[in-house]
Amino acid sequence: MAEFESIVILTGAGISAESGIDTFRDAGGLWERHRIEDVATPEGFARDPDLVLGFYDSRREALAKVEPNPAHRALARLEREFPGDLLLVTQNVDDLHKRAGSSEVLHMHGELLSALCTSCEMRTPFDATMSNRPPCPVCQAPTLRPDVVWFGEMPYQMDRIYAALGKCDLFVSIGTSGAVYPAAGFVQEARLAGAATLELNLEPSEGSHFFAESRHGPAGQLVPEWVEEVLAG
């Protein structure tokens, strides 16, 4: 693979599925057991906060029982050894990239281990139960919610992401469905800027046809192989 100076990587649910984290869209995934409208919208939270807080408490508890896989570790290695600019953007709310050793991860959909106070709007690290209404560490109001971007809310740091896409020479999508915007449109943004584009996914995504190259198989196999290629120049 040719040498690159600036890489933007987008990861989705597929990279963490191999660690045992439920995906939303696959058969047997979370969406089959919970309606999007009930647990992943501001309206659902307003209607039944106990259901929503309990749902994310369960996800937080499950996260503590899984570990990063070879794909996460390979991307951490790439961050350490790649001499150019690298931006790792994830749609995932888990902390597996961080636990694998990646120090700079942009969580565009928020983080499961973070709380957002609806009273003072401050964010704070959080790994405990939220359904018992603990006080905000900043303002003491019992108004914490998961610091997760729900449907109908704006993803985080979009200006930074689009700026990076506009100047990168390689965009790589790993384990994404290609169905959720705005992330599904990143490949087209990168192509408009003249970047090479690569998809690494278990199977063709809904946006596979936008990529110049697609490789299909388990992320735990494909990502380490690709990282070796990049670092070999």
C-alpha cells in the first residue's frame, strides 16, 4: 500500500462486536429487544427515564466484562508508530479503543462512561449506576443522563471531523453499516477531497460502492494486516 501522510479512520459497531459487545442492527442485536424510540431518543428519555437509564446501566455493566480485540490493538499500534497525521473517529460509545492503548479517540456519538448533566450541561466521567439518580458532581442536581448522542441530536466535533476529511489522503471505514448519517457520508467527503478510500468490513456495507477498495472479513484479521501494510510503507 502506498505511503500516506494523513489518515482518517472511522470505526463502527463491527469492530467491537468481536469483543462481545451487542450491535444494534444485526440479527439478535439490541434494536430487536428495544425500540429506538424508547431508549435512544430525547423523547423516549422524557417519556420513561427509568427505562432509558436502566438500559444504559445494563450496557455499562456489560462493557466491564469485555476486552479489546486485535483490531483495537492494531489501531493503537498505528497511532504510536505512524509518522503522519492520524484521526481516529468512532461511532461506538464503548472505551475499547482507549483500553487498547489509543490515546486520541474522537467519540462522535458520546461515551458510555460519561454523564451529561441536563441542569448545568457539564460532562463528567461516570462508571456507576445512573438509574438511582446520583447527584451531578458539579451542581449536585439529580439530573444526569448518559453522555450519548441519541437520534435527533447532533454528533460531537463535526467541524473537526470534516476539516480532517478535507485534508486527508486516506479514509478508512472499519466495521460500519454505512446506514447512519452523517458518518455514512464521510467516504464521499473524503473522495471529494481526493483521498483514497478503503472499507474493512465483515460484509459489504450499504455504502461499499462509494469506496475505491473494500476488503471483507473479521476486523480482528483485516485491521492488523492493513496496519502492517501501512507501517511497512
